[in-house]
Amino acid sequence: MTVGWTLDLLFSRDIEQMITLRDVEALSDLAGRIRARAKDSVPPLSPSEALAIDKQL
């Protein structure tokens, strides 16, 4: 009983995560970089090409 009360005192049960405007901007920048990198990279391999490479390894 005492241990549970102490843990409740130290660690709140209703932990919330607040999303700020800075977080939204950071996620937007990250998504933009990912899209730009995907646009500049080579297209993904087809399953048969990937299987052929796996067999060579």
C-alpha cells in the first residue's frame, strides 16, 4: 500500500503530451526532407530484383 502511494506521488498517472507549434513545424520539416530525399533517390527494387540480390549474398 505504501509503495503504491509513493509511486503515485512520484509518477503521475495522467501523463499528457502537449504538442506545440514548434513540434508541428519540426515534423513538417522532417516530412519535407523525407519527400525530397525519396524524390531524388533511385526507385525501389521489384520483388524479383530483390530476391535475385538476396540469392547473390
